[in-house]
Amino acid sequence: MKKIFLSIALLALTIQCFAQKKTKKELLYSYKLSIVAGLIQPIALKGGNIEVNYTTNRMIFDYSHGFNLNPPSASGGEYKSQNVDLYLPFSTGFGIGYRFTSNLDVRFEPKLHSWEVYYKDEPQNINNRIKDYKTFTLGAGVYYRYFPFRNSQKKILQGITTATSLRYWPNVGSSLSDDSFSYHNKTTQKTENQKVANVGIDNSPLIFNISVGYTFGGK
């Protein structure tokens, strides 16, 4: 855990030093607050996600919170053979990044994810829960924010925002010993083992998303 905090502090210091050398050119949409909502979460995961961003001239800070997520990766692999589903009550964390242009930025992102395991097609409540655990990821993301009405004469339209992101969030720890657990499976009638899940596509650390929202104050 100390290594994680040291990495965060070192990266933040590096970004700040780099940013201080690049402050001459004023980027558009600086010192603005944005709120965006992910589209992948309601479409593919049957849940939701809200993200709040604040930009300076070269830095961007964010907090995002996903909720009620049902990853489709649970339909394959060991989850299918064990007849179980995964559910994320929440996936939350912050990001700090560097703005290369008015649209493009790269962020460092520590996140916390809450997982629950249930038998497939059973009501998801505490009485039916097989296991719950937390995972911690430490990764990075590339974001491209697009403002389709940036050149509009109407300031209210300048704030319409889309954000396309590609992120890599590998697990760096969990609340489980050895990052796995064993249990007696009532479907297979055997003792099964299950490793902690990854939060991304097909049980990987890779995540793609498109968000839409609004940036307050125009460009």
C-alpha cells in the first residue's frame, strides 16, 4: 500500500512539474466544471455512471462513480461453469491528468470496486449472496473530449460535451487473501475456486467508454 501512495505522489509531482513548463498557451475550456454520464454502463451493464471533471489550463481532475453494474463477462469462463453472476454495487474513484490539447488528456486513476457473487437467476440479496469482496485498481486512461458546438455564438451550446475514453485498470490488490476464494457450489456439488474479477472488457483490465454531458461556462 505504501508503494501505491508513493507512486501516486511521484506521478502527481511529475505532472505538476511538466505542466509548469507548458502554461504559456491558454487551452480552451480551462477552469471549467463538467458533468458527464457514461453510455456503456446503461447500455451494456444495466447500470449507470456519473463523472465530474474540473480543468485548469494544463491539469484535469475527476471523480467518477458507477453503480448497479452487471458485467456481461460473468456469462463465460469459470462463471458459466459455476453458474454464477457478478454484480457491482459501485465502482468509484478519482483521476488526475495532464491536458495535451483542449481535447486530449491522459489521466492516472486509482479506483475501488465492490463485487458480489450470486447464483444465476436467483434474487440478488444478502441471503443468496455467495461472496462479496473489494478490488483496487491502479491504472491510466486516455480521454478525448469533443465539443460539437465549440464555435457556436451561443455560449449555452458551447458546453455540450462528449468524451471518448480508453482505460487500462489492472488489479493491484483486493480484500481477499490470495485474491481468490473457495466455496461449495450447489450446482456442481463441488468445492470451487474463483479468482477476483477484472473490471474491464471480457474480464480484462481494458475499458472503453463514451460519455455525454455538459461543461459549464462555455469555452
